[in-house]
Amino acid sequence: MSSLTSARLLRLLSLFQARRDWTGTELAERLEVTPRTVRRDVQRLRDLGYPVDATPGVAGGYRLGVGSTLPPLLLDDEETVAVAVGLRAAASGGSLSGIEETSVRALAKLEQLLPSRLRRRVSALNTFTDTVGRKSPTVDGEFLTVIAGCCRDGERLRFRYRNHHGEESRRVVEPHKMVHAAGRWYLLAWDTGREDWRVFRLDRMEGPLSTGPRFEPRTPPEDAAAYVARGISSSAYQQTARVLVHAPEEEVAQGMSPFDGTLTRVDDRTCELRIGGNGLDMLAVYLLFFGFDFSVLEPAELEAELKALRDRIDRSLGGGPRSGQEVGSGG
């Protein structure tokens, strides 16, 4: 095969990976060859293991299909940098365990071929970035693939589970969808024993996992991401509260993470915040530093806790006790 043909095959492969469908005429124009040459080049790609599907007729064309093995991929500069940085993060141990060694091997192959300009960009990104906070619990990569398969195929899942108190139970669930939030993996599933929807942290699941039989998928009461966000921000705590925030939902959401609470739009100028904590005193302190004016909806005891906290601050600053004034703003 001549160098000219090889270069044209690489260009053809790049076109297939950049767009799903192409007509023979479009490919011939892009490559500046005849449709007959395009047909020969497509056959050469097939001989190399690339599954190129062809549809005859006026509306027909070519499409890069799905094969039994993964052929070589062509990546542009931005994609290459993203893959290299992701592999380095996985190799150093992230929220997914069991792939560190594989990531190191893949990274070694990739960095061996990186042009100097891309190697410098990857090195700079890794040298001058860091992580603040504790390392997130890791999840076995096999767990993810097994659970994802059960979600896809509608198969029940059996496992042992430890709650936040360390208590262990055996669960049989109908998995719906996995959600990744704030460095942790969660599973939204219908718990057949509790006959209700439940959110499970994957790092608290213990195997071996067993699957089957099949089930008819149910529809959760809300979007999986929203359900999980609500569960991890309030339901797991001993004390919950609702406040009316006097600011647009979009503005409030910019400074929040899934662990802070869940927001519900009320109108253009207000939204409702639902939060959880291990005590009213913790909720009161959080709201005072929240950064937006608010009014307590429930529980009523939270408003009394805010007043007590305000009086304590006044006394610490040399003022006297205050009474009879309305509390309901933070920030």
C-alpha cells in the first residue's frame, strides 16, 4: 500500500469518526477522488477490521458500524489531552477501583506516542492541579459493569448492604439507574423487600453480586439524578428543614453541591430549599452562612434556634439579649 493510499485511509477513517453518515459523493469530494476509489478504500478499511456498513440506493451511503473488536481510534489534540489526563487520574486512584494497573498500561502506550506539544500540555495540567478534601471512597469497577448490565437488561440484583450506622442487611432490588454525585456512586432502585424506591451508595454494597430474574421496569417518582440529590442532601439526616429562599433558583443553585440540599422553583424571585443535618443547631449555622435571605417554613423549632443563635452572637459582641424581633434572613 502506497504512502498516499495510507494517508487517504487515515483521512477517510477520521471522517467516519467525525460524523455518523456519509454518502459516497460526499466522501469522494472530501478526499478529492472518484466514487470508485472511495469504494476500494472502504473495502481496505474493512480488511483492517473497521466495520463499515453500506446502504445501496440514492439515499444510501456509508456508516462506521459496531464490530466484535475495538479498532484503533483517531483522536484530535483536545481529545488526546482529555484521555491522557483522565488516565493519569485513574492510575493514581480515583473513585473507581480496580483499573489503576490497566490505566497505567494504557497511559504508557499513549504517552509514548504523544507529540511534544501535547506532552507539555498534559504535564502542565497534572502538575498545576490538585484535589482539596478527603479522597472519595472507591468502587470496584466490576460492580459498575454488573449493575449497569442489570439496569439495561431489567434483571434483579442481590447484595449485602451496610447503612451509615454500619448495620448490614441483604437486599433484592430492581435497579433503575446509577448516578455519580460529588465523587460518589449511587444506585436508584426499587427495593422489593421495602416495596419502595431506595438510594444505595455503591461503596457500601458488598458482593458477590448475583443477578436475575428479569422484571418489568418501573417509573420512579422523579428524575433519577433529582431523586438521588434529594436523598443524599436531606433524607439520610436526623433532622430536615424547609426554607423559602428569597432569590431565583438559578442564582442559588450556582453555589450549591448535591450534598448541600435540593432546590424547587416557586416563582421568578423565590425558591424552596430542603436541607438535612444532625441537629437544629447545625441547620441554623448553615443557614446563617447560606448567603441569601430566607424564611423558615418548617420545623417551627428552627426559627427559635436561629433566634437563640442570634442572641448568643449579640452577647459575644457586647450587646444585650434581643427579643420580639423576627428572624429569617441569612448572609
